[in-house]
Amino acid sequence: KNSCRVRKMSFTVYYSDPAETTRCGFGKVARIPCIFDSSPKYHRLGSRYLIDRGIGEWAPEKRGVTVRTSTPSEQSIRNYAHWLANFLEWAEIRGLDLTTCTYREHIQSRYQTEMLKGFWSRDGLPLSPRTINARVQQACDFLTWMADKGLRSKFDVAYNNIKLKWGSAYSSVGHLEKTTQSRKGKLREDKRRLHMPTNPEILIWLGEVLSRFGTTKALMCETVLLTAMRREEVS
């Protein structure tokens, strides 16, 4: 009741009316989407996963942590829902057993390959590496969550540890270093589409923020650059 369909497909992402859902006593999950399968009926596993991600109960980078993690933004949880719905639809059509499938044999070799070759795409054309990587990673996160919840056998994904360095917002001499994980088998994305602003460009932008929006918002933007705090934290 009071829900609207946002994408027409066999597996569908739905959003409830936040005010109505809150009135019924479910305010904590009022803005978290759910998934309906091809029946159509409520997909319990997929929707339960989205709830755990949405309220910070589970996150792939915080596995084993007993306290709740920071919650993803509304846009992030929307993306998770649509990427997951795509995988669940593929799994149903291909007859994939979610409790026994493996990363290398089923997710990488079949799901990823079918999208890369256009076998699993709306118009029959290959999808971009960026889209494929996002969908595959969400499938891996979902299956890992199932294993952590005791809903399937252990799901192993191989990762490489890589170190990233980048210049600070105000100095090209000082560098920050961060170690992150990259999934083995991940497709290479075209990085030329991304242009990082130079230090002079950042200073010009900050000056424009100051002149148009005032000192407070300029200080907020500068704080983000210096601390990497999220928008909600700065607010």
C-alpha cells in the first residue's frame, strides 16, 4: 500500500511512503527500499540485506564489528537495491543456487562475463566496466552477508591490497596514503574520464563559495577538503 514502482523489471525495487511507514511503527526503515521478485512477492533475503546495510547493521568493510557502522546515504542504498535486484533476477533465470554458488565459477566467470559480452543487458550490447564492477561487487557483498548470517556456506572472494597516494588539497608535495582492497577479476575502468582539480582550481572554487554563499559554507567546504569528513558530519 502507498508504494510506487520505480523500475519495470522481473525483480523490482519498491519504496514505501515514508510517512505512512513511520506511522505504522517502522520509521527506522522507512526510507530503505525493498525488493519484489518475479511472482511478484516480497524477496525476504534481498530486502533483509538492504535493511542491514541501511541501518548500519552490516557492512563489508566492517565485518566482525559488534557496533553498528555509519549508514550509507539514500542514493547509495538506492544503488545497492538496483544492483542487487539485477543480480537476483539473473540468478533466478539462470537457476543459480544462492547457497552454494562460488565467486570464480558463477559470479566472475558467468555473471560478469555475460554482462561484458552483452548476453545480460537490456539492448544486447556490452555494459561498461564501471556498471559491471558495481553489480558484481554488490552480488559479492550480498553473498558474503548471507555467509556471515549463516544462510549459506562460506563465500570466498580474492582481493589484492593496493596502496593509493594523492596530493593534499593545498600542496602537491605532501601526500596521503591509504591501503584499500581491490577484487581480483575486477574489470579495468577508463580513468581518463576523471579529472582531478589542481590546487589553484580548488582555491578559486573556494573563493567563489565564499563570495556567493558566505563564510560558514566556505569553512564547511574547506573542512571537508582537510579532514575528508562527510557532508552530514560537517553539518
